Amino acid sequence: MSKENLHDELQNFTSKPNFNKQSKVDINVLLNKVRAEEKKENIEKSLLIGFITTFILIVGLILSV
């Protein structure tokens, strides 16, 4: 590589990103993502509790016989 190419690469690497652009964030989209994640976590918790309860019931039935 020539010195010019290296100099250009270095300037591109060290230049700061342009944060001056106004980007809009829709709060409803963010809230929907959070709600979907919470719903998924609740389902996972319910499944785990169901499996544990079923396991305890089966073990209890086997030990009572």
C-alpha cells in the first residue's frame, strides 16, 4: 500500500461517526418489543413450573405405591 492509501485508511478509521442526523425512534415499537419479550419470559416460566410440578407429582405417585 502506498502512503496515501494508508493515510486515507487511518483517517477513515479515526474519524468520528456522524451523530448529527436526527433519527426518530417510535416508542410504540420499543414498548411492543419489551412486551413481547416479557410475554416470552412468562411462557418460559410457566412451562418450567409446569414441568417441575408434573415431575413432583409423578415421583410422589411412584413413591406412594
